[in-house]
Amino acid sequence: MRNLAIFGGQKIRNKPFPKWPQFKEIDESALIEVLHSNNWNRGANSNNSDFISKFENKIKEMLDVKYCIGVSSGSCALDLAAKGAKIIAEDEVIVPAYTFISSISCVIHAGAKPIFTDIDPKTWNIDPVKVEENITNKTKAIIVVHFAGQPANMDAIQKLAAKYNLIVIEDAAQAVGASWKNLPVGSIGDIGCFSLEGSKNITAGEGGFITTKNKFFFEEIYSLQNCGRKLNGPWYQHENIGWNNRITEFQAAIAYNQLKTLESYNSIRQENALYLKKLLQEIPGIEVTEVDGNVTSHAFHLITMRYKKAYWNRLGKNRFILALNAEGIPCYAGYKYPVYENPVFKKLGYDVETIAQKCKIAKQVTEESIWLPQNLFLGNKNDIDDIVKAFIKIKDNLNSLKR
Ligand SMILES: *Cc1c(COP(=O)(O)O)cnc(C)c1O
């Protein structure tokens, strides 16, 4: 019998999951307000009651940091952080082997060398033991990524930073609102970088922001994102060679309003994600990524798991995902490569084989990973039950998929 939806059978789920991004009436009125304000960008006038300041102030309060700078993307936040931290040619910067390209490209834009470092097989975050193995007298900084919304082991990272006098940049693009031992991510290392891109847990379509407690980094980064102008300095006086990476009032208006629902949305995501994790644990061959006991809030930008095909008649992961998609469950394979395997690194002359030897967990995770996006977790337990039913249905009909 052709039971599975991939063969034309009845789908487990016809209803869509909660959509993303979402907006409310208040976002519409905020956009109209900006439109009529004669104040569309930073520096357009001296009026201080603007959304960029309101957004930055709210972040400072929520994350308990002294400074926040809204910028035009998470990628440029990382570029600005690397430049602002004075990472230069000859420096080495420790980066995770499993991440988005921008965690690496910021190091290369600064002229320095990324040192790809393997991840922890349980949490998929950078492995502090491997970090220490990779530290040399050229190491200037560590970039940690709070992957999928789960804070990395910041105790171990901060300890290494203190021991070897290193700067810590947190790539918190996926983790706004997450905390490690009750410390918000972005407030633990020296500089935090966040994204407001369309898929992220708060979004303005595009955008980003930077957090720091350090006045020097704040003033440097402020200047670099604003064409090298000095903070509060004259418009046509330039102290640095910077860029225009400024956020707009339109982006800040949307992002500011989203901050109001961040906490409640993150707790719904967390509740539903943990419920799914519990149910999927019963299914052999699916290993949901573990949550470290020191994580006090997980942003669950993604729910990630490893697919062990030995338990699924050796059915390939991509075919398994297509079968889930057909049942009405949106999910995908995640990064195509551990980041160092992207074609660019071979072109740049990196010794990719040697890197691969040292980053075997990242490779294995890439091959086995399945990602479920955060918006699937914004509804109720019935949504989660449907996800589980689809996994079980495929398990029960494995023979029809196997050819
Ligand atoms: C999304 C993302 C970025 C980049 O953010 P953009 O706003 O898309 O430029 C950087 N790092 C990680 C880990 C991300 O997921």
C-alpha cells in the first residue's frame, strides 16, 4: 500500500505551521510613524526620540550591557567586531568548524587567519578542549557561536581567554535571549554580534546589532559603522576608515517592537522544543542535540538532531527529509559543508585535508544533521505531536521507501 505522502498517500499534516516572520498592528503604525517622521536614518536629525535609540536602549537593559550599536546585518556586526577588536594580519583567530560563513569571513576580512576548531558532539558548539589545543602565540581572539540558540560553554571559553589573554567575540546571531548560568549571551565575552535577518528569532528583514561593556570597543565600532566618524563628532570629520553599516529607522522600529514579544516567544519555543525532544528520544536513530545543564535559557532558533541511517534501513538522510516534507513537516538538512569545506577555502589555498583531519565531529554532524526551524515551535503541542507522528509513520513504512 502506498501509505506515505511521498507516494501520494494522505499527509500527516495539511495545516501550515505558524508563519515567520510575524507582525502586529503596532509594527504597521511604527512604520507609518517613521515614514512621516522626516527621520529615516541615524544622524538624519538631532531628534533623540528615534527608534534606533529606543531599540539600542532596550537591548542594553535586556542584556545588561553598557553599549549597543544597531547595524545593517549580523555579518557586518562580525566584521565590525573583528576590526574594532584590532584583529590584524598575522593574528590567528579560533573559530568553530560548524557554523555559518560569516563567523569565518570576518576574520579573513580583517586580514587574519581562521583556525578551524572542532565542535562538541553533544551540543554542536565549539569544544573548549580543542580550542586550547589550537592556541598559539599568534592567537588573538576566539569567536564562539551559540549554535541553534544554545549558549556555548562560556565558563571554559572565558577561562581560556583569561589564561591566554584573548578577546572573545560571541556570534549570537541565532541566540538572542539565550543565557548561560543566567548571563545573557552577548554580555559574557568582550563583544556580542546579533542578526535581524529574516529567519532569526527577532527580525527586521535585515539588520543586526553589537553589544559590549567595553568603552574602547564601543567607540571604535561606532565609528567604523558610521564611515569613520567619531561618536557625536562632526558629520564631515573622519577618524577611521570605516564603512556605512548603519541600521535604518524602519528596521529599528520593527526590531524594537519584536523585543516586546521575544521573551514570551522564546519560552514557547523552549517548551515545545523540549516536549519534542522528549518524544523523539523514544525513536531509535534520531538523536536530538543535548542541552547543557548550565544553559538557563535556550533560544531554540533551530531544533537540531542527528539522523543515524543504520537504524533506518540505511535510507539516505535527504530522502528521509523529503519524506518528512511530503508529510507536511518543513525541515531541512542544514549546512551543506562543515564550514571549512566550502569551495572558497580550497581556492584561497587552505590545506583543507589537514583541517578535516582535526574536525571530524563537524563533518559527521554535517552528514547526519536535520534542522527544524524555530517557527514550528511557536504553536501548541498538537503541532509537535504531528511532527512526531510523521517520524513514526516513516519508520512504520520504511520498507516502501527502501528500494
Ligand atoms: C545568520 C547568521 C549570521 C549572519 O547574519 P546576517 O544578518 O544574515 O548577515 C552570522 N552567524 C550565524 C551563526 C548566523 O546564523
